[in-house]
Amino acid sequence: MPFQAWAVNHALDTDTHTVQLALSTEPPNLNSLTSTDSVSFFVLLHTQEGLLSYGDNDTLVGGVAESWQMDGTQVSFTLRDNARWSDGKPVTAQDFLFAWRTALDRATASNYAFILYPIKNAEKVHRGELPPTALGVYADDDRHLRIELEQPTAYFLSLTTFATYYPLREDFYRKQQGRYAADADKLLYNGAFILSQWTHGASLVMEKNPQYWNAANTKLNSIRIPHITNDANTLFNLFQSSEIAFTELSRETLPQALQQRLYIQSFLNGMLNYMEFNFREESPLRNHALREAISLVIDRQSLVNKVIAAPGTRPTAHFFPAWLPGLAPTANAIPAPDIGRAITALHTAEKELGMQVPPLTLLIYDTPSAVRQAEYLQRVLQQTLGIQLIIDKQIFKQKLAKLNSGDFDLALSAWGPDYNDPMTFADLLVSSNANNHGRYRNEKYDNLVMQAATLPPGAARTDTFAAMQTIIQQDIAVLPLTEPGIIYVQNRQLQNVKRSRFGGDPDFRHAYIDGQHVP
């Protein structure tokens, strides 16, 4: 039936076990082979499943796989005999083999193809140096998947939770004739929910998947998303009027929530907010002195306290967030602005460039917080260095497109961890990584990342990440700015919503409505 027919004014329905939510933006891409953003990952978390998943305390638990074994470079998985696609057909080892080979096909244009590189020959297959059949993945039969790695990779099992590692059934994928994931009926599902309705730009509905192997423990029957907006006040008003059961708070809405004595929760999502520089041949930001001048006038403390003004967010000068395992303890010393050094660096840059610095474009997402930060940077660069900053404000999907095409000078970006290891950040600045939007390149850094991938946990690996951090700071490869914290409100009747730094967040797969709980 039409979406409007059931969009009632209640966030929760205890009779039908339905929860209503809002998304900040339309999911840009629900093709697990090519998805790169957190909104799409949220939907994929609920509708698709890989070999493994994250359970309580971010421990690895079985997904499609019921058991697994890793010994050096050999990894094997046994799939559940009751793992099914939403059309009732079994999820097989061949579905993983097809998905991974397809992700490595250059024609797929997957920005996350690199995440498969620990598999033997994956990088060479991606480069076209070897055929797809050379990939070190073997479907011994429908339920047994065997993987050969390039070298021992301690964190490999955690990679299998990520969307690029999800299975894909070849017959369905080819039947869509290039429109796979374009609409709800162009997707096949093996997760806890199916996407039953998707009105682009307006609404989504996810309904319980009766074919899911763990459907007996999926308590919600429906997750309805009748609102797509990034306006914090609108979202808070929807929560207050019981239209949605969950929303994050902003600096504008937090005082109202406090005044109303709402139950406010916090979550450190492990993300890094940073500034990207364009290192392409035609960009003035290739000049180190210019990047240095810009870095020296930014006051991270003021950015957090006066501009962002959101509880839980803290300034940082480190590319690797401190919560990551296997890092050496470091003091998060925040450098103060140094206008004198910045002006000297600017003069050096103009001499090396042979011209005055032209107006620079700053690419941002069109949220109120991003706009405030951009306007702060615009004001600071103009007042201290005389550099004109043009703000290019784009909707989420278009910002991603411009990042990928290199259509920017500077960009405010964010990166969240994909798995529980420092490599999830280290990989980002490798020269071959498509998510390295500025095309930063340093051969020594690339070699350190390759070295860290082969090392077991311990002092040598810790020292390798410290050496990477030094290169990032010396080169000003990117400019780390803040580690955001999330403040949110949740209907008290909605229980067991899991927050996780990895994959889609928040996780409603095991949530339920407590009808006895006081709202």
C-alpha cells in the first residue's frame, strides 16, 4: 500500500513491532561492491550479511559462516546450511567467490577493492595483471569456502564483516543488466531485513526477512523511515512528536533536550574529521609551504569549542585515533595557531608557485555544522593570509562524486573505521586507494603500510604505525581536525539498539520494543 497510508504519528507500534526512524540523506549507493558511505552501510547492515559479524563488545561472531579456521595464510569457512537469500535459495560459497572477483574487476570501479588485497593475487587481479581465476579463493562445494592469503594477516577475519566482502548471487546480479541496487526490487537480500519499499529521496521501509537463518531472534517486524532530512531541529521535533524513535542531537537541540530532562546518551563512534588537500598536478595545494601556511592558522580548540560546540567532540592533531588497538600511547597535544610562521610559509609558497595564491574551493556536505566550520575557515584564511576561500556546498551524494573526480582544492571529510585495526585508517592514504581523494603519494608511506600488514601485533608493528604518523605530519598529507562524539536521544521503550564503530550504525537487528517500559 502507499507509504502515506501507514505513516502514523507514533515512533513505535507494540502490536506490529514496528519502529519509525529518519535518515539524514538518501542512501547514495546500496551496491555492496561499490558503497563507501555510512548511510548506505546502515541499510546494508540490516539487509545483507557477510561471513562474520560483530556481536557484543565488538567480538566476531558467525554470520553466514557457522565455523571458521585461520592458520597462517590459510583460512576456511563452513557456511550455515540454513543461510538463505530472500527468494529462498541457499547462500553458497560460489556467491562469495563471484562477489569478490566482481569487486576486483576494474570495470566495477569499486573504491574498496583494496580491502580484498590481503587475499593472494587480489591486487594483481585488480590491476589486470592476472585473470580473476587466479584469485586465491576456492569454493570447494556449496558450503565450504577456502581462502589463501598473500601473507599472514592477523586482522583478516575482521575484514570479512565489511560490505565489500558480502556475497552476491551471479544469476540475480546479471539479470539486472547494470541496474543492480538501483531500486528495492533490484536487490537480493540475505540479512535480517529486506528493503520492501524505496521511494527515492523520500522514504524507505525494511521488513523482517523470513528467510534469514536467525529470523527467530529478529524481534522487529518493520523499520520504517518516512523522513529523510539533515535538519537537526526538524529531527528533534519529529522525536518530540513521537514520529521517530531515535535521533542525534546538535548544539542547537541539546539545550532543549536538557531542559525537557530527556534521557540523553553518548557514543564515541571512532571517526576522524579532517581536511583533504588536492595533490593533483594542476592544484596549488601540491605545494608543501601552502599546506603548511593553512595548517598553521587553524585553531582546532576554537573550532571545537566555539564553532562545532557539540559535547563529546574533541580536537586532534593525530591521524590515528587513540582508541585503536596496537598504537603507542601519545599525548594529544593540540598545536596553537602561529600566524607569523604561517605568513612566512605563505610567502615561500607564492615564491615557489610564481604567483599569488588564487581563490581556493572548499568542498563540504550541506549540513549546518559543516557550513559553520567552512565559514570559520573562510574567515580565518581571509583575515590571516588574505586567501579567498570559496565554499562549495553539496548534497551528500554529489559531494562524494566531486571527491572521487578530484573536483576540489580542499575538502572537509570524515573517515570511520571499517574494522578493528589501525590499518583501517592507514590504508586510506596509500597512493593506490581510491578513497585517497586528494591523490597524496609517498612511496615510503606505502611501504610502511605494506610492512604493517605482514607484522603480527607487537612492538615492531606499533613502531611502524608511529612512523606513518610522522610522515603524515611532516608531509601535511591531510590535516586532522576533530574526533567527533555523538549525543543522541532514544525512545525508552526501544531496547537493545547496538552502537558500533564498525560497519553500519546504529544496529537495530536485535532491537525490540518493551511495551511495559515507561516511554
